[in-house]
Amino acid sequence: MVKSNKAALVRQLKKGGIPIPKNATIGQLEHRLRYWKAGSGYLFRLAVKSGRRHAEAKHLGWGKTRWVPNSDFARAIFNSRLVYFLGRYEEMPNGATLLDIPEGYGEEE
């Protein structure tokens, strides 16, 4: 397996329209390249405080406003109908917390 070059990863992310965090590690850049998609992220709050939550929605945490990057993971949360959808934002708004896509998401299928 060939090790990734940080500069090459940054170029690929920029080309794909995915934001690059300051002081990102190669692992963080690879994660974004694998799971994030270009476009605005989703802002959610959990609407149902239930022990039997949708698999993706359980990551939100009760009482928290979460920004989820544009991804299949975000669309699965949106489609769960267990959340308040608060809009789409290019960048994470103040007062929100990032909910990144879990490592290995979508690969277990």
C-alpha cells in the first residue's frame, strides 16, 4: 500500500470542494476524502429521546446541535425523521458541534 502524500491529499480535497482543516494529519485528510462530499453540511437536533433510535441518529446526542458534513451519513440521519432539520450551511455555525462520519461507515454493507 502506497503512503499518501499530504500535499496530494490537499490538492484532491480542494479539487473536490471539501474544506481542509488547519494542521490536519494525513489520516484526517484521508478520512475527509473518503467520506465527505462537496456542498453544504446539515444542521440537526435530535427530536426523539428514545432508546430505539435509527443507527445513524444515535450519534447525535440529546440536546446538542450538530453539524454533519455533506455525506451519505448526513442524508441517512435526515431520512430517519428523528431529527429537527435546522438547515444547510457551508461551514459549521457558532454553537454547533461537528459530528464527523464514523470510520468505516457504509463499508459494512
